[in-house]
Amino acid sequence: MTDLHKQIADLETEIDALSQAAEQCRKSMIVARLAIIAGVLLVGASLSGFIRTDALVLVIGIAATLAGIGLLGSSRGSLEHITGKIRASESRRDDVIDGMNIKTVQDG
């Protein structure tokens, strides 16, 4: 019985760690979206004449947009992978709990 409790505790620890990693991916996705928005706005403002431009401003805007797109795609892929691992760990935990043959106590 103690071995099963340890397995459950280990799975809970793994699920918590994966959940924290998933949250980091979500935060990275927010930063990536902000970089995309900032880059697009900078390029748009440069090309439309709202701000005085030189080549450096345009390159920074394009770089921010491309970096944001790359980070967003990477973070989204990582989040999907982590989410799958969380589901698998939860399923294993549920299987271990179901295998414990716990008796339910009924009010009588």
C-alpha cells in the first residue's frame, strides 16, 4: 500500500511541475503576442509616415515581428506537448488510485 501512495505522490509532483511549465509557456505566448503587435505597429507607423524612419527602425520592427512569431509557435508546440504529458500523468494516477481497491463508506 505504501508503494502505491509513493507512486501517487510522485505522479502528483510530476503533474505540478508540468503545470508550472505549462504556465511558463502561456506567459511566453503573451510576450510573443506583444512582440508581434509592437513589431507590426512599428513597421506600420514607419511605412505610413507616422514616425520618422530610418533603416534601423524598420529592421527592429521586422525583427520583433519575426521573433514574436517564432516564440509563439515554439511556445504553443511546447504547451501542447506538456498538456499531453499532464493528461497521461493524470491518467496513470487515476489508474493507480483505481487499482488500490478502496472501499467506500456508506452512511447507514
